[in-house]
Amino acid sequence: MYVGDLVNIEKDTYSKDKYIITSVKPRINLLPRPKIANIQKLLIVMSSVPIPDMELVDKLIIYCMMNGIEPIIVVSKSDVLDEAFISDIMAQYYFLTVFAVSSKKGIGIADICKYISGSITAVCGQSAAGKSTLINAIIPGIDLQTQDVSKKISRGKQTTRSNSLYYYKDIIIADTPGFSRLDLNIDCADLSAYYPEFDEYLGKCKYLDCAHIKEGADCAIVTAVESGKINKNRYDRYVSLYQKLKILGEKKYD
Ligand SMILES: Nc1nc2c(ncn2[C@@H]2O[C@H](COP(=O)(O)OP(=O)(O)OP(=O)(O)O)[C@@H](O)[C@H]2O)c(=O)[nH]1
Ligand SMILES: [Mg+2]
Ligand SMILES: [Zn+2]
């Protein structure tokens, strides 16, 4: 059983005020990390500190797409960011909803609340990205534990240790522990389908089995990158991820 599971309960015959879980209802989805069931929206929280792991963000988006979850990018700590950082993230993820917020200053929080109201949401991302601080800004008086980045690095641990769901008005939101490792379990040949910005070019390459990883006019995706229509950083990470998945796939048959 996981946080987010819907269950059937029965009254405990031995103890008056207690209920017993008799079964877990079928899940709509189950994210591998954070291990959480039945969410509809995932807030992928990132900032300039800690240095963002953009491959992790890309993988989380892929997992959301595989599970029918809407990924939302939250650029946190906007009070200490320069405009260029925020606009770069917005350009890379133009196909998603991107919020730039400061939980400390209360900037952008009302917009997030409105957006996630009525759905089941979880936050996720690297440790110290500002997930718990964000929930503290969303839910008045909740006071989840948060911790300075420098202390975290010296301790090397996350502050939040478990997945927990919180309720406030029409908002249901889960806090989760930070992580930096996420294994992606897909065939490299399927990867390009998870890049929405590739969609309009797929099927237009010279060769039907094009992996979109080699330079040249034969590939519609590479051409779109060269002309600035596809973000180069996103594309470079696609190539890197493709190559890692290819090696993993080859190992499977060793
Ligand atoms: N300046 C500024 N600092 C922030 C903001 N939001 C969070 N922080 C700081 O970032 C640090 C980490 O915040 P947390 O909320 O504990 O991070 P977390 O993502 O929950 O971390 P884990 O629980 O370890 O996964 C703390 O020192 C926060 O005060 C913000 O909007 N502005
Ligand atoms: Mg936390
Ligand atoms: Zn191609």
C-alpha cells in the first residue's frame, strides 16, 4: 500500500473507534519515485540552488506522461533568481505550465493554489529545492520542517523523510523526500515520443528508423535544433539519455 491509495475499510469489532483496511482499490497510476499512487498533478520543484539536475526533470516528465499525470514545473526561490534563469527554464519547458514562485515572499503562490485546486497533487525534486517550504506557503499554519541548503550538504540527508498527504480547502498535496537518482525503464527507440516539442517533426526524417541523434539534413529533429525551433539543451539531454538507454538495453541481452 502506498500514500495516495484509496482503500475499503470496515469497523474494527474489537476496538470501537478503529477501522481496518480490508482492501486497496485499483490504482489509476503509481509513480516509481516518489512512490505515490493516484496523483493527477506533479509539481517538479527546482531552482538555481541546489544546481538543478535537468536530466532528472526530463525523466520525471517522461514518467508523468507514462502515467497520465500532468507535470508542472515550479521554479522556486524566485526572490534570489535572475530573470535569465527563469526565462531559460520557461523556454526549455514551453509545452508545460511553468510557475516561478517565492515561497518566502509569497510570490506566485495564489496562482499555484488556483491551478492545483480540485486535484490530487504531489511535489517532487532534489533535496533542498524548496518543496516543503512551498507547501508551508500553500497551507497556512502547517509548519513542515525545512532546512538550510548548507546544513543539508554537510549532513547529506533529506529533511523530509516520508511521503505525506495534506489537505487544505480544495487542495490535496503530498510532500515527498528529495532524491537525485531516477532510473528510466524504457526502450531507447521509444524515447523521442516523450518529447512533446519533437511531435511535429516525427515521421519527417529521411529514414523511418531515425534515432535523431546524428547531425545532418536527413533528420528533421536535428534540422529543427539547428534552426533554433527545438531547444538545444533539451535536445542534447535527449541524445545523452538515448545513449544511456541504448547501453542499458544492450546489457539486458548480454
Ligand atoms: N530565498 C528563498 N529560499 C527558499 C525559498 N523556498 C525555500 N527556500 C530555502 O531552501 C532551503 C530548502 O528548503 P526545503 O523546503 O527544506 O527543501 P525540500 O525540497 O523540502 O528538501 P527535502 O525535504 O530535503 O527534500 C531552506 O533553507 C529554505 O528556506 C524561497 O522562496 N526563497
Ligand atoms: Mg522537504
Ligand atoms: Zn530524425
